[in-house]
Amino acid sequence: MIRPDAPVLLEIRDLHASVADQPILHGVNLTLRAGEIHAVMGRNGSGKSTLSKVLAGHPAYTVTGGSVLYKGADLLELDPEQRARIGLFLGFQYPVEIPGVSNLEFLRVSTNARRMEEGEEELDTFAFEDLVNEKLQVVQMDPAFLERSVNEGFSGGEKKRNEILQMALLEPVVAILDETDSGLDIDALRIVAGGVNHLAGPDNATLLITHYQRLLDAITPDYVHVMAHGRILRTGGKELALELEQRGYDWVDAEPAVLEAV
Amino acid sequence: MVAAPLTTSAPVAAPVHPWVAALLGALPAPAGLRPEITLSARAALAAAGLPSRRQDDWRFTDTAPIAAVAPQLLAPEALPELPPVAEGHHRVVLDGRPETLAAIAWPAGIEVLSADETRDALGRCLDPEGKAPDWPVLLQGACDAPVLALRVRGAVSEVLELVSEAGSGPGVLPVRVLLLLEPEARLELLQVHRSSGANLTSALVEADLGAGAELRHGVVANGGSESVLLARLAIRQQPGSRFALATVSRGWGLVRLEPRVVQSEGAAETRLRALQVVDEHQIADTHSRVRFEGPEGRLEQLHKVVADGQGRSVFNGAVVVPRLAQRTDASQLSRSLLLSDRARVDTKPELEIVADDVRCAHGATVSSLQEDELFYLRSRGIGAAEAARLLLRGYCQEILGDFPAGAALWQAPSFSGGPEEIRR
Amino acid sequence: MSSASVGELVSQPYKYGFITDIETEKIAKGLSEDVVRLISAKKEEPAFLLDFRLRAYRQWLQMEEPDWAALGYPVIDYQDIIYYAAPKQQQKKASLDEVDPKLLETFDKLGIPLSEQKRLSNVAVDAVFDSVSIATTYKEKLAEHGVIFCSISEAVKEHPELIEKYLGTVVPSNDNYFAALNSAVFSDGSFVFIPKGVECPMELSTYFRINSGDTGQFERTLIVAEEGASVSYLEGCTAPMFDTNQLHAAVVELVTLDDASIKYSTVQNWYAGDENGVGGIYNFVTKRGQCRGDRSRISWTQVETGSAITWKYPSCVLQGADSVGEFYSVALTNNRQQADTGTKMIHVGPRTRSTIVSKGISAGHSSNSYRGLVQIGPKAVGARNYSQCDSMLIGDQAAANTYPYIRSQQSEADIEHEASTCRISEDQLFYLQSRGIGFEQAVSMMVSGFCRDVFHQLPMEFAAEADKLLALKLEGSVG
């Protein structure tokens, strides 16, 4: 939903970043307003996953230039947990397994950390279980997964559902979903996409990072950005994704004019 | 669990152990490359006496078979018939005589080191941690064996077969080998120790692997009920090198194998595989130690035991990962089959880790043949004895498969046979 | 654990480090036959016990202090230790009202209320202060069931026949250097006797407190469960902060007869010394249980977080057919602490089974070793052991060592050992942080997750306690 007067939630300006002294992002510009769904597409190595990690504050990535404003305030100076508490959410491409740490406990501690930031009351064990049972329906997840260790032994689809469950609990302002569709079968994709659509609203924004069109069949983006060589090369509507689907990514390299234009 | 601390230095006035005294009396004056080392080894041996079970390193190992060996050097005798040389193998027989070494023609890529080079390199890999030498090293040093010192360049296409045949005579047969593998050199080595008498083979192999070098080292050790083998392998690995050791021992009254590997800057690959078979009153003891002196080293160790009769098996496997050895990936598995109620298995892994970003896993099992596996085979019509034979063969094959094909000629037919044959 | 409580915990120093200002009766420093006689006389002991002590003392004189564990500590001067210290309150009081209020206050501060109105429900407590037991709660209620729970000094007076029958039968006085020392000079400790067929109606607990700076603590605990009896017992320990080292050399003996079971849990939080390794307790303890009866069971659970040096191997001798031994351990070391701990499972009888789960966490410059022995004797047909030893390293200055000995003389036995080493990965931390969980809490969640298998074995209220303790101990060790 595009509303030109909607407030800007995330503003990325000329962002440069590197990992292990290797520059990856070479000046990314992107603005997310409330209510919008953006898709960033690009092939492997284009820098799109780096963008998501930098926004979430992964310690292995160093910002070497530019700025990111979250609701007008500097995002980059915050610790990862602080970013999460104020409403930034990263859905991981490969959610890690954390043996021994109960999923339920993890969800509760994290939800409470977000709630406290918002000045809401902490939920006790019972109140939280009610909440989590309600949210489980969004992703059609078996409550048995709550009793297990975080992501441990989960299938690819179960891990992604667990990510969306966390998103449902944390109610983020800006959700970044990194390759959420990878490794999902059709049914799982439908459920995950359903969850994302359900959670997208007029007051938040979503940034989908994806390789393929198929996720965008299920979640309609307002904007599609093509990323290559650490920059956003083209921006268009949802039809740009279809064009990519038909023509592949090679033309991105083949059109030097496009490069010049940036 | 309380044991006396290990000491190799005895009080000054202590009388020399009679076996050691007799051996020292029987040894000729040092004639080797480093007489001062020979003399200091003799002095240290006199002070140390025989290893004792009060020493932590020998706690589980009865050293009586050593004392039962005549304290003298083994006199060269006519060799028993050896199996034919396998295709692609280059055989060298080490009988303790310097003149034998001088007469050998070497395959392409292998050359004998000069006396100066040997003197310079000898002992370099032996004492990486600066500790007092252990007993088998002292014994070997005191015996002043002629040194087979070789340099390896490039890939050697033939399998180098080093045979030490102690035969049936009395006394000590010292065997000393030094290998310098130049960077990127490749060598396949098959070492054979045989004995049928009341004698002691004291073997010491040093190998220095240059960057990217590869040494595949097989040891086949077949002994008799009064034979003793004490073998130390001191290996130093430069980054990018690969060392793969496979050992199989059986029949010895006492066999002790001591592979000691140091990855001097990490980033090398070490693979240790061993099968030790004991029966009757035999004792087999492996004390391995792998130390990573730099990051990103790899170790894969599999130690297998078959213990029958009143045999004793000891395995002590140390893995040392100091702080600078980040991202080490080491695994050690010890599996023991205990086939008799009078046999005994002692297993003692030792993991010492000071780096936080490492993967070190180890495991140990001690059991008999698995009932369910036996049952599965029997339910397919295979008789109990045959089923046991098949399982045991499969169990051993995991190690035997690591040897060059020509090694089969040295394995008694037993290893393709069943448990009864293994016992022989 | 709520986020608030961890935040609160990680910002606290050792909170049990206070000293109670109370008049203490101490004997002069040093150890001699006269001192052994004096201790025995002060406690008005029968002749058999004095003989036991003297025999142990003479054996101790002949023994050498062990050094095989390669624990680095300065030589202990056994003549510079006080072997008996007691708060000046001559007789043990008939009622708690007569106990010095300062003592009650001390245990209140430690979270172990002894007064009637504040007591932990369903947990009977024996409180030991320096060398003597000052109070035991719920004694009458336990007596109704025939359960004896009292200080060992009282037991010597009131049940001498039981003490004579069992004392020193599991850990002989010459078992090792520190056990011999304890046998000679032990001052107090707890005695538990659960008669035939009785399931102890409540948790039993002993709380040990060292208060004096120059006193050694040598307590002795003996628990006997007769045929079909069962009991769950927990001990806790704290000490004030001193910059000198104090010696704690306890002996615990457990006996189970046919079908009996004892579950023994420890939360050990003696003072560990400061971050430079100054001060702290030397915790050299001998704990052993003997499953004498068929189908009996002994289970050790320990959470070891304190002491400058810990040296203990709670063990099970599995004599009875089908008897079961268990050992669940969490050992956390930080700063300059050294822990060398593990277990011995001695399988003697047929079809005996044992389980070992050990979790070691090393942080700072500490050293944490698992040392264990699984021994299967020739008569232990069908014996089984499963061991799992995991180490977690925090920082690259800490050491984790694993020495699991296995010795088997029985072909029809299965022994399985697994061990692994892990650390908290940057990706796991980032994942938790990106969900709003703070750094320290993320670490403490992962550490307690790592220990979960062991915490499950602790009685409920103590599991939470143990969890908090770990968070507290890890303060400042990461990042």
C-alpha cells in the first residue's frame, strides 16, 4: 500500500559495508514508508543478505560509510538487541540451532524484552502461553515445537515457520525477511507467505529479500529493487520482478547504461 | 586413582637395575654419529632402571616381558624366509648392521642423507615438548643403532617396505629411521616388525613432513609370545602436510606403540588408525599423543582392539589443543571388543584443550560382538561361528583397508579368516 | 529465569562473603595426637570412635599428599590450621528459641531460614556452622516415620551402634590422604538413617557454613537407607571471603541395602578466591556410595561453582545385583579456579548399570577437568555404562581437560563414552540478540541450556537456585 504521505520508517543513505575487510555494499539507498512492502532481488553475492545483516547489526559486518535512520534516529549505533527491542526484525535465511535452550523460554524472554521497551507489562508464564498459542495459528505450527530446543532438529520449513512465529510475537515495525522462501515446499511457502501478509499492516513495513519470483506471487510487493555489485541498480513495481523472472539477471550486467544511470 | 609422580631421575646412589646394568655392560662403545647422546642416554637409562607400574605412563602395562629378554644386542643370524616382494614395493631389511644400509639401491625420489645432514636432523622431531625422554627412547638411544636417514623429494611411486626381522635369537634389535620429506613430497611406507623369539625390537622412526608433504605409513607388527616391540614414531608436520598412520599388531608378549605427532604450525591433517589384537597372555599398549601448535589442524583417530584369552589391551590417547590452535577439528574414537572374560581392556583418552573455537569429539566403547548383529546374520541362515567370523572380519577390515595392497602378504592369513585364526 | 533477575544477579559480587561476628571457641592451631584426643573429648565420644580417629591419624602420618592431579597450589601447612572451632554456645539447644539469634540471622541471610515460621516447607535442614551443627529442623516430624536426621555428633551419642556399624565402611580411614585426615579430626556433619521400607517424607538438607578464617572444615556425613527405603538429600555450602586459603576436607558415605535408593545433591558455592586467585577454599572431598543391596540405587548430582580448587569424585560401588549408579555434574570455573572432578563407577555385581553426565564450563583463566573411571569387574555380567562428558569453553584462556578411564574385565558388558567440546558461537549469540535478548542474558541462557540435563536431576527449588548461581558466576567472563 503506497501512501506518499506515510511516515518514513527506515531510510538507508549511501550505505557502504564490508566483511573481513572485503567491501560488499557500495552505496545502497532505500526508503521504507509505513504500509509498504519492498522486495530486494538479486543473485547470490549481490550483497542483499549483507544488507539484511548490516541492518540487524551482525558484529562481523562493518559499516564503512553512509547512514541508516530508523524513525529518524541513528540505527547503526545500537546493539543488535536494542534494534530488535525497538521493532526491527530480521527473519534469518539460516536460523541457527541452539541446543538446550527451550524454544518457549526463548520466545518468552524475547517477547518480554520487546514489550518492556514499548512500556508494556511483562507477561508471566501463563499469560505468555495464551499469547503464543494464539500466534501459533498464524503459522499453523504444532505446539510441540515449543517444548524443543531453539530450532534444534527442525526441518527447513519448521525453522522458517518458527521465524514467522517470532515475527508474530514481536510485532515488528520493520521486518526484513532474508530468503524466507528458500528451502520451502509449496505448502510451507503458502503458510509462511500467509503469515507475512497477515502481519503486514498500515503501520509497519516489510523488506523481502529474495532470489525468485515465486514468493512474490504470494506476497505482492509495492516496490521491487534489483541489487547487484553492492548497489540497487533498478527500482520498479511488481512487474520488474516478472521481467527478471523472464530475462534472468544477466541483462543487469549487460546494460552498462543502467550502471551509468545509478 | 592416586599414583606416584613419574620420575626418570633416581637418587644418585641408587643401584642400577641388574637388567639395565647387564645390557649397558654388553653394549659396545658408541660408534654412531652422536656419541655424546648415546652416552647421556646410557647414563639416564642407568638412573631410570626398568619402567615401573608406579609410573603413570606404565600403570596398566606389565613390563616383566622386557626383563625376560636377554640384556644384550641381538646377534645377526640367518633370516627366516620372507614373503615375496609385492609388485610396486621396494623392500629394505633392517638387521642392525650399518653395512647392510650402505649397500641398498633406492627408488627414484629417495636419497640417503650425508653424515652431517643426519647429525643435524637427528632427534629434531623427538622431543617437541622439552620433556625428559621416555624409557623406550632412552633404550633406543643407549643401543646406538645405525641410522637409516633418508630424504624424500617429489612423489615416490614405489611403496618403501622397511622390514625388521628379529627372528628367534635372544637380545635387543635396535631400529632407527629418519625421514625428511621435502615440501610436496609423497611417500608410502610399509614398516614390518617380525619376531618369533624372546627378543626386543626397539624401533624409533622420526619423520619431518615439509609443507604439503604426504606420508602414508603402515605398520604391520607380528610377534611371538615372548617377543617385545617398543616402537616410537615421532612425527612433525608442517602446514598442509598429511600423515596417515595405520598399524596392526598381534602376537607379541608385549607390544607398545607410541605415535607422537606434532603439527608444528597446525593446518595439517593427521589420521591415526590402529588395530591391536591380544590373546593368551599378550599385552598390547598404545600411547598416542597429538599436539597442535597452530590453528586449523585436523585429527581423525580410530583405535580398535580385539581382546581374547587372558590378553591385556591398553590405550592411552592424548590430544592437546593449546590456545594458539584455534579451529582445530579433532575426533578420536576407541572401540574395543572384549571376547573373553579373562581378557582386560584399559582405555584412557586424554583431551587437554585451551582454545575455545575448536571441535573435539571423542568416544569409547567396550563390548562384545553385538547380539543383534549376530542374530541378524543367523536369522539369514548363517551359523553362529560363521556369523561371528564375518562380524569380526568386518570390524578389522576398517583398519586393514588402510594398508597398501602389498601389505596383505605380511598379514598372516588370519585376517581374511575368523576369530580362531586371529588367535593363532 | 526472568530477565530482571539475571540482570540483578550478574551485577552482584559473591554475596555470601560476609563474616558473622560471634564469639567462637577454638582450640590452638596444629595437629597432633593430643589434638585428636581433645576433639574426641570435647565431643564426649565413646572409646570406639577415639580409636577410629587415632588409627586414622597414625595412618595419615604415614601417607603422602597426592599430587597426581597436577593442581597447582602452595604447600599446605597442616600445623597452621585450627581443627576445631565452635560458636560459644555450649550445649545444643532443645529449642531453636535458645539458639544465638546471630546464628539464626546468619542462616537467614544465606537464604536458609531455620526459625519455625520461615522454614522451607517440606525440607528439613541441618545447619552446620564452622565445626558444629547448630540446628536441625523438622526432627520430630521425621522421627514419627522412624527417620533419623541429626548431626553426626548427636548420632554418636544417641545411636552409637549405627555409627559403629557403618562409619568408615564405605570410605576406609586410610582410603586417601584427605580421607585419613578427615577421619582423624572430623568435627561434625549429618547423619541420616532411613529404616526399612520407609520413603522419607521430605527432602533433607544440610547447609555448611565456614565462618572462621583459619579453621579447616572437616565434616563427615553418613547416610544409610535400609531395605526398600529412599531419601533425597541436598547439601549447600558457602564461606566468607578471606584472602587466605581454607581447607575443606569432607567425607561422605552412603549405604543402600536391597531396593533402597539415595539421591544426593550438592550445590557447592564455597568462596572461590578473587579474580587474581587470592584466597578461596581448597575443597578436597571424598564422597562414595555403596550399593550393597540388590536393585538399590545411588544418584549423585552436583553443581560445583565455588572453591579455589575442587578435587572430588563422588563414586558408586555397585555391589548388589541390578544396582544402579548415577552421576550428574555441572562444574563451572572462572577466573583462576581449578576444578578436577568426576566420578568412579565400580561395577562389581551382575547387571549393574551406571550413567554419567558431566558438563564442564571453563571461563577466565580457569582450568576444569573431568576425570572419571568406569571399572567393570569380572563378575559384572551384563553390566552397562553410558557416559557423556561435554565441555564448554568461554574465552581462549581457559582449559578444559577430559580424562575418562575405562577398565573392563567382562566381555558381556557394554560401555559407551561420548565427549564433545563446544563454545557459544557468534551466530547463536547474534540470533538471540536480534530477538531483543541482551548479551549477558543470551550467554546465561545458553549456559543453562548446556546444563539442562543435569539441572533436571535437582529438586525443583534448587534447580532454579543453581541456574542463578551459574549466571552470577559468569559475570564479566564474556565479551
